[in-house]
Amino acid sequence: MDNEEKKPRIKPIIEAADNLSLGISIVVAVLVGVGIGLLLKNYTGVSWTLWIGVFIGIGAAISNIYKAYSKQYKAFQELAKEPRYAIKKQLEDDDEEEDEVAKHY
């Protein structure tokens, strides 16, 4: 019973939101932030604490966008390293060969 109480309850929710598509994860992040803001407002009685939760949600959404961008950029870089997709390098090699041929004439 003690082990169940010590486990973080929000972690499965965050992991599930991370596996969703980007658009849905942005909405979930903002909604969770608004929920945090409402809880802060109810516990403290101060209305501006709602905005803390909103900013936390927006920050989490921006973080999700950055993570998705980084992941896609890394995948693109790996794809660009494959020889069959290295068109830029092939074009540069062709230009060098043409220069060599032109020097011999």
C-alpha cells in the first residue's frame, strides 16, 4: 500500500501525452496548466495564481514543440547522411569531375 502512495500519479499522464500527436499534446499541456492554475487559485484564494498555471501550460506546449522539432531535425540529419539521399554531395562531386575534364582540354 505504501509503494502505491509513493508512485507519482501524474507521470503516466505525462507519458501518455508525450506519445500523442503534437497538436493534441499542445492542447493537453495547456489544459493541465490551466488545471494547475485553478488548483492554485482554489488553495490560495488569489485570482492571479490562475495565470501561473496558464503560463506553465504554455511553457510545456512550447517545450513539446521544441522536442518534436529536435526529434525531426535529428531524423532529417540521419537521413541526409545516407548515401542514396546525399544528392548535394553527388552534385559537388559531379562539378569537381567537370572541372577536371575542362582542365585537360
